[in-house]
Amino acid sequence: MALAIAAALGWVALLRRQVQTQTKLIRQKLEDETALEERYRELFENANDIVYTHDCEGRITSINQTGEQLLQRPARTFCRAISWNW
């Protein structure tokens, strides 16, 4: 009986260590992803060219500040518009 309890406690300790390791990995990956997203957003917003994204149906989902300035329209007027109907 004591051997079974000791084995169970050892198993719990092992699982706890694995969970901690996986949690650290997940946190690191989330931090890395956040940093990449911030870098992408900075590149997108500070580009000297018009940069925009659209969905499969051609609706603009985002446009950068240069696009707003050159086309003299705020981003909210582009979003959800069909790209060829500006």
C-alpha cells in the first residue's frame, strides 16, 4: 500500500513538473507572438506605401495611415467596402 502511495505521489510530482515546463513554453511563445505582432503592426502603420488587407470576398479589412492620407478617406470608410467599388 505504501509503495502504491509513493508511486502515486511520484507520478503527481512528475506531472506537475511537466505542466510547469509546458506553461513556461506556452508563455514564451505568447510573448514571442506578441512581439512579432507589434513589429508587424509598426511596419504596417509606418509604411510609406499604401498597405491594406482584404478578405476572400474583396472587402477591405484594414488600411494603413498612408492609405488614408493618399486617398483622403478615413479607414472606417474602407473597411467592409468591396475593394473595386471605392
